[in-house]
Amino acid sequence: MPTFLWEGKTKTGDIRKGSMEAASEEMVLALLKKQEIQASSIKRKAGFKFDASNLPLLGGSVGTKDLVVFTRQFATMINAGLPLVQCLDILGTQSDNAALKRVLLQVKSDVEGGSTFADALKKHPKVFDDLFCNLVAAGEVGGILDTIMNRLAGYIEKNQKLVKKVKSAMTYPIAVLVVAILVVIGLLWKVIPTFEKMFRDFGGELPALTRIVIDMSNGFQNNLFLIMGSIVAFAVGSITFAKSNVGKEIIDRVLIQAPVFGPLIRKVAVAKFTRTMSTMIASGVPILDGLTVVSRTAGNRVVERAIVYTREKISEGKNIAEPMMETKVFPPMVVQMIAVGEATGAMDTMMSKIADFYEEEVDSAVEALTALIEPFIMVFLAVIAGGMVIAMYLPIFSIAGSIK
């Protein structure tokens, strides 16, 4: 938080000077006014102040666990009747996470300066996303901030559990692929040249497979910098393309339509959408506002466009089920259950049940995907690494067979 140097007069005309940490000059002015000091000059203190909490490796990030603990503790304290500012002061002071501590104390200063709790949270989008801020705003208006915070904590926990399931499905194949690439590089760089020298000393014609592998090794060593530069250029180009709007659109469309990963991505999207909407509707957020927030957190451009389209049609007077069916992104069963929830006035309950069902479906899909990937990984390792090893031993077998 920046430090400001101030100068002002008291009611008796005495000149006072001092320094104060605050989020802005307006905050300093408000705090001085409370102390009955009329400020004549407020300047931000120059100079660089090292703040380890801004560095990710030194506590500069707020994890999901920290956020859940904060929301649950905050809900308990609000429910117990403690004032909002006091809750923020206590939780910020006692927080073990330096980044969260800094954020909470700044939120506290903003609230003291007249901001609403939701507006103060919006100044820290890396910690509190749109969903969090919108639900807090609904809780402030409805006077149910403690209930909202408990719902938020439950939502964050379930959402994180869903993300971990998907990551666990991808970790194993990626790790094996990286190891396989490193093994192949090691064989081409160190092992095969040793065998080549030995075969050259023996003389004679080498098998075709052995010659191919040796040529690959020579090509790798002779063009090492070119290959490494191409890999780096490809990686940078891929990352740049993936971050562009066109790249995101193409990648998301390919992923959601992929034969193996597509169904899993679709189930994750449905579970996340219904869980988020259930939480927001139950908290009193209007459905159009809820759809706006959910579209920003969809995580897939195809799903985001489907939600935006649904919102536009609802704003024109249609019900939610018809435009959702038209997008062909959401399964018919999901659309029909939402239609029933809309007709009965229990959409939040119905969406919660859909989320529970699809979270279990994600579990099953992850297990099936892992079981399907394992045989392909074994075949890949056998063909690549095993093929190179066999190619190196073929001449040895020929030499041994010629000895009588």
C-alpha cells in the first residue's frame, strides 16, 4: 500500500504533518477529516519499497484454500454480529498469507473510506473474481452476507475439486510424454553415437532400421541448435496463437468436438455452469446478471457464446430452455431439467442437482479416460524407445549369428 505525506490544520489552527499508508489520496483525506484535520497538502511518498508479498514465490498469491478459509471465517464473524470493518481487520491481521493480508487490509481501508464491501473487493480481481463480487453485492443488498459467504465457500471448494479431477486426468500422460521425449533425446545424443563407433570398427553392412536410427542421431547432433531454435519458436508461436482471440476460438472448438476429450470438457462445462448458476440464483442474483457473470467464467469460447446467446434470447422474452437447446452445447437432459426447474420456480435446486450429477459423471469420465490412455502410452513407449533399442542390437545379433 502506498505511503502519503500530508500537511494540514486542526480546528485550533495548529499545523500538523505526518505520513499515512492508504489506498488513495481520497482515503487519506477521509481519514484526516475523521481526525478533524483540514488537509492542505497530500503527496505520495516517492521511492521504491520492496514488498515480498508481490512475488509469487514469496507469498504473492492467494490460493483456493486461503480464500475458502477467509470466506468461512468471515461468514461466522458476520453471523456473530461483528461489524464488517472489524471482521476485515481481524482476518487481515491474523492471516498467514502475506498477499491476502495486504489485500484484506486495503479492502478494510476502502470500506472505511465509504466504499461498499463489493466495490472494495472489485479492486482486486486476481483474488476476488466477478462471481465473488456479484454474490457479495447481492448479500449486502439482501442483508444475508453471512449466508452468501458460506455458499461461496462451498462453491469454491466444489469448483476446485472439479478442476483437480481434470488436472489429474492430464498429469499422467503429460508426465510420461515428457519422460519419453527426454529418453529419446538421451539415446540420440549419447547412446547411439557410441554404438555407431562400435559398428564402424566391426565393418560390414548394417540393417536398414539401424541405419535410419543412426542417421536420425547424426541429424540431431549436426542440427542441434537449429532443432532447439525451431522448438522454441514453435512453442512461442503456439502460446501466442493460443492467447489470441482467433486461436482461443479454434482451440476451444476443436477441444469440445474432440472424440476423447470433447465429452469430458462438455461435462465439466455443464457442471461448472449449473453449479455457478445455482449458487447465484439461490443468492438472489437476477438470472440475466447471473448469465453475464457465468459467461465470463465459462473457460471455453464455445460455451461462453452459447450462454451469451441464451441471455440475449431471455432478454427478448423467451424462456431459458429454448435458446439453450438451440445452441446444441448443452445435453437435452440438462435443458429439460432446467425447463422443469423454471416452470416450478425451483431452478436453483434443479441446477444444483444437475451439477451433482455431472460432477459424478466427470469422475467416471476421468477414470475411463485414464484407463483408455494407459494402453496408448505403453504402445507409444514400446514403438519409440523400444524401436531404437532394437535397432542398436540388430547388428550385434547378426554378428553373434555369424560366429561359428
